[in-house]
Amino acid sequence: MAANGVKLSYTAYLIKAAAEAKGSPDSPNELVDHDCLTSVLLGNTWVFENGPGTATVEVRSKLHVNDTRVLTDATRKGIGLAILPRFLAREDLQSGRLVEVMKNHPVPTFWMKAQVPRIKMNKPAVSQLVEYLKGRMQPAPPSSKPTEPTAARAMPDQGRDDLRFIARSLSAGARA
């Protein structure tokens, strides 16, 4: 099996209006004064980099979800503060709707890996899927606009439909 990895950067975000009204936390200890939105992935115990070590804080969850898109929507609506993947918050951050908080205490990086049998790595559907995911989920450099990889531009922008098509292609290839 070959493994291709995508680095997922997460950051704590708060809607701008809430940050202006209540103030935004500067350290993990200040999260006790905020309504937090949690997910199955991170749970109620959040970990932040803190100098050479880490800081762990147990947050009070106002909403607990199993889908980061729902978490992102709830954050946009001002329900609370959440740790979100940068790729989902990128447009809201650029437009000023969301603000990044606790910049001096980043969330550790996560890795998402696609485990693919080596024999299938040369199939166009597999390489397009991996390239598409890397392009959509990895953060763009701060000074540049987000760009899509060639494979993503070649595919229609239909989100989940694209992924279902690729998954069906892979399944059909497995039966062949």
C-alpha cells in the first residue's frame, strides 16, 4: 500500500462580531469564558502548542457535532468559538467574517493519509483524487490567492459529486 498525505492545519476561529463584543481569547486558559463548539475529531479536550510543549484545556461545549461543515456554519452564525480546518475557514477569514484567535498558541497539525494499493496509484482517478484533496485542504501561502491544482480545475466543481464519481471509478476498477 502506498500512502499519500495531506497536511491539515487547524486554527481557533471566532466570528468577528463576537470577538468585538466579548473580546477574543489570547491563551487557552481564557477559553473558559467562551462558548465553544466541539467536534467528534477534537472532542472537549483541546490541545495547543505552547512554547516547547503543549497546553491542554477542557472546554465547555455549547454544540457538539460530527461534521466540520456544520461546525463551520455554526461558527459563522456566531454560536461560539471553534477549531476549524484552515481550508474551510479560508474565505471567511479573508472576508473578515471570522477572526483567528490565540495566534501564539497554534493547534497541532493533523495528517490525512490516503491508503491506496500500489497497483491503483497509477490510475488517473486515484491521482486526481489525491491531487484534488491536497489542493483543497492544504493552506495557501498567506501572500497568495488560493489556487486549485490542475486536476481540480479539470473536474467540475461539484464537491461531493466529484468524490462519488471518483469512488465509483475506483470501485469499478477494483472489479475489473
